[in-house]
Amino acid sequence: MTTGPLLIHQVTSGVSVDSIYYRDECVKPLIKKLLKKRPSSGTNDIKFHHDSPKDIVVNYLHKEKIKIMAYPPYSFDLAPCLE
């Protein structure tokens, strides 16, 4: 069940979003909000899905015992129609 977004993050113009920024400014605050919202479950049953995970982000998620969902392989059958 969802009740709306947990985190909305605006990036200041001119700021580069690299893996360290993404981990520290997006992923860590999101995990903190999840833990605050569901304190009794901890990080159990959290599944994280995102594009092209970098090692620094993956290492953090593993450290926090958060499952990473596999990104589905590209399929022409599932590709949007561009006609």
C-alpha cells in the first residue's frame, strides 16, 4: 500500500549527479524515510529497483541488507511503439 511519494529531491542547476551524490542525497534519505515509516520491519522486505546501479550504490544497498531487483532485459516485444 502506498500513500504517496516518500522523497522528492530537486537537483540544483549545474550540479552533477554522480553515484556518490545519488547514494548520499537520494538513496540514503529514502532509506531513512522508509525506516521511519516502517520502524518495526527495518530494511526487511525492501526491494530496490533502479537503472544501471553503480558499485558504490550497490555496496551501500548490500550493507543495508536491501534486496536489489534485477532490471528486466531489453525485449523488442516490450519496447514501446515508435510509429
